[in-house]
Amino acid sequence: MITTPGDLVGCAGGGLWLCNEQGYFYLAEEKSLGFSTDIGFSKEDQFIRFLNEKQWVIDSCEFESNPEIYDEVGLTQWMENQHIWLIIPLLQQN
């Protein structure tokens, strides 16, 4: 499942977080993620709300040049990891 989005952007690896019935986002699949993580998010988390509201693809190069546009979400913990290049929200509408 993670292979197709990775292929679209020319990336060899990635992670897919899914939301369970309790509204918790968990790492459901990863391929050559490049780091280990047990990071999960509540649907009320600032990061999840940001992705839902803005629906932006977050590029690490853009973050480096304009970090102030992401101040409200605090992406520093993600962007400090050299393996993260893009964060792509794949949103399902009911």
C-alpha cells in the first residue's frame, strides 16, 4: 500500500499512518522508513488538525526556508530527521 505513493514521488520508502475507531493514528505500514518510530497521534493532535485543515504537502526544503508558516504545528521533531523528505496527507472524506 505504501509503494504506490512512494513511486509517484520517486521515494524508496515511507510510512502510512491510519486512524482507528478511537480516533488514534498509528503507523500501519512502513517500507524502508529509515528510522524506528512508535509515534502515534490523537485526532485532536495539533499536527493532525493542521493536515486536515491545510491539506498541504509538507516539503522539508520548504520547511528549512520558511519554517514560520509551520509554527502553529511544530514540525521541528519531524524535520530534524534526515530521512523525512515529504509529508503527504492522504485524506478520506466520508
